[in-house]
Amino acid sequence: MWVMFSLLETNGSIILGITIFLQTFTFMEPNMTNSAYDTLLDHLKTTSALDQIGGLIMWDQEVMMPRKGNAQRAEQNAALESVIHARNTDDRMPEWFDSIDVDTLDVAGKVNVAEAKKTYARSSKIPADLAREIALVTSASQQVWADARAANDFAAFAPTLEKVLDLRRQEAACLADGGDLYDALLNDYEPGMKSAPLAELLGRLRPGLTELREAIADKGMDVPTVQGEFGADVQMAVANRLATAFEYDWNAGRIDLAVHPFSSGSNNDSRITTRVDPKNVFNCFYSTIHEVGHSKYEQGMPAELAMQPAGKYASMGVHESQSRMLENQIGRSRAFCEWMFGVMRDEMGDFGLKDGEALYRTVNRVQAGFIRTEADELHYNLHILMRFELERALIRNELQVADLEAAWNDNFKRDFGVEVPDAAHGVLQDVHWSVGLFGYFPTYSLGNIYAGELFAKMTEDIPALDEYFCKGETGEALAWLGENIHQKARLASPEQIIKDAVGHTATEKPLMAYLNKKFTDLYDL
């Protein structure tokens, strides 16, 4: 998961520093001796800095903040959001737009102006008090969700979720101009995408995934498992080596523990979190690789475009393609498992698997598990399709929060064939809805589709990939992604960036071909 959190160093004087920054920059007059474009760009960069400060205190909330700070942090987030909203709706912006001769700008300049116009138009539709209330409620709701999840009690979270959902519906109504409410929210994560064609694209995955899953289930093959329990120190030692293998820049990032793994930040301060379970080391290991994939994208953005709209990620689908590829096509490959086995043996000693091939079979075990972040590559997209259906129904007022847990359990039984044992393994497992990220979930599967396309092309361009992976060397793959994805930032649409990289419009076919080849071999189908 990638979240728009910040990247600065946390210390005891963080709030004082934020206060000074706000006093200095919030209402700073742009340098009117510059051109209209330079004036606009100064404004955008300062707003971006404030966004990053907001991200910093949200990162702190997830990683370091004491429990009693939750209500206070919600007020801080709301106050900061009010300032950012005021900047995004500044009355001077239309005048600057009118004064800019876009034809004189380079590609990045054109994108900066276009993105600024979109942000201004979007923000102007949202009342300032609604923007503040959303920030207040979604910030406070995170702790409510975490407590409810720990207590395995959806009823304790439901009233808060009602508030979050109501606010997001209000926001969507402001943005939709009478159109589809869900599309209005989806656009924040996947610009230009509509839910109907997206549902059709993702829906084409279901028959093939189901057929392959059923064929595997019929084989009834035993898969080796890790033996023993391993503490946080041991798991993090492996996680750090995995991050290093994927060339994570430790001078521009760090790893911490959180309830739900996430990546945050950009450029020279891009942080990740993971989590540990003594009985399931792969939760930590593959969460780490996944979040490193997000962070490598952020660390690889053009430095000269930092703090500018053109220097942001293209879309969440593109973002997820980077994390899902590193996690799956590379991290769960037979070649990489040969190297990873040695790392695990060095740090963990005897853990019950005899070699890299046994590890490869273990990390690619297909089973109908309850937890999305632990799901195999076949079941993962079924997890996403279910969440996509549920959140569309919630936003469209076709499903009520009071009925959500039952709907979740019924749909899970339909798609996975097993009963959900409790809320922690079901409707409470993901943080997304608690923080109002409606429209985010489908980008995971879209990211898988993009990853399938990109990896197929990468393999074609670099035939010796497996020779590198079996030695833990990912530099060639990352250089390819850097050239074709990371350095493109938001200089083109997400669809165009993928099309330019692979030579055609993305479809689900390369992903399904990859999955069929991999699991037909693994399970001797």
C-alpha cells in the first residue's frame, strides 16, 4: 500500500517546526516580479511542502505517536487541511492561468499548469468546512479502526465508518456533477478512469483465476511449510537484506513497524513500514518487498521535478504495478527464491525448508486464505474484486454499513468457498475504508495487470533476468523500470506511459499467461 504521507525526520519539536513553517509560508505572497508561470510554480511548490508536512504527521501517527495523541492529531490534520484547501482555491489562480502562454512551456511546464487547473477545479467544488471535516474524521478514525480490529469487533467501528462514508458521499456528490459518485472518487487515484470499463477489465480476470484455482485444488498436493517461530529482530534482519537487494536507498528512507504496512513520501525521503508475525515470516518479507517497490518508484522520480505536479506518480495503478511486480514476478520467482533461501538460512538458521526450490513452492502455495495481504497471486485479485464491488455499493448507497459485515461474509463464501471466522479476518482487516480511501482498492488489480504487461516486455528486453535474480541482483530490472516508468513521473497519462513502455494498450492477457505458466508448472496441471 502506498499512502500520501510525508518524509521528514521526526523529533520532539515537530509541532513547533510545523507552526513556524505555517507562519512563514502559509500566506506568503508569491514573487510578483516573476512571470505568471514562475509565480504559479512557487505557489504550487509551497502547497506541496505543506502536503508533505501533513504526510509527516500522518506517518508519525501510524508509527510513533502515543495513543492519547489521536484526538489532538486529528485537529492538527484538520487545521492543516484547511490551509491547503485555501491555497488550492486561491482567488489569484485563474488570473495566473490566464496570463500564462502555455505554448512557451516545456512538457513539464504544460503538465504543471494542467494539473494545477485540475486541482483548482476539484478543490473549488469542495466546501472548505467539508474538506476540514473529512480530514478531522478520517484522522481520528484510524485509531478507532485499529482498536476495533484488535478487539475483533466490527460494531465498535461501524458508527465511525458511517461518518467517514457519509463525508465521502458528500464529497463525491460535489465532484460528480450529477454523474456516478464512485467515478468521482476513483478519479483521485486513477485519473480519467471510469468504473464501468474498469469493472469489465477486472471482471475478465475472474473466470481464468477461478478455473486455475479449482484445477489446483483438485490436485491436492502437499506444500512444505516453515517450521518454528521467529521474533522481530530476526525477521527485520531478513527484511533489511531484502530491501537492500532491491537497491532501496537507505540514505533516502527507513523501515519501521506499523499495524498495516505502507509506503510514504517521495524523492529523498521515502519511508516504508512492515509488520511481523512470529508464525508467518512471509507477511513481513513480502510486505517489505511490496513497499520497497512503491518507494523505489518515489525515489526514482526526476529530481528536477521534485515538489511539482509533473514530478508526482502517474496513478495508483502504475504505483501498484511497481510494488506488485517486485513482490510477485521477481520476489516470488524461482530464481530469486534460490538467493532468498540463503539469506533466510543465514539469519534464521534451520527453518524447515531444505532448499530454494522448497522455498519457491512454499511462497507460491495456493490456498483460500482470509487476509488479502497474505494472499497468493490467484486469490489476491479475487480479494480485490470483492472489495471493489462492496465499496461501489457503499458509495452508491446500495449497501449500508449495518449490512456490510454480512455482505462481506456472504461474498467471501461465494468467491472463496469458506466461512469467515471473525471480523479481524474479514471486514476489519484493511485500513483503507477507515481513512476514507474509497476508490483505491481496484488500483491493486489494475496494478497487477500493468505489472503483467511490464514484466513480459522486460523479460523480452532482458533475457538473462533469471541469471541476475538467482544472485539477488535486481539492478537490471530496476534500471529498466527507472527508464520506462519512474522517470516518466506524471509527464503523460498512466495509459500512455504503460503503452509507451510495452508497445500497446494494456490488457489482462499477459498477467493471465504468466499465472497459467507459473502455476501449471508448480502444480503439474
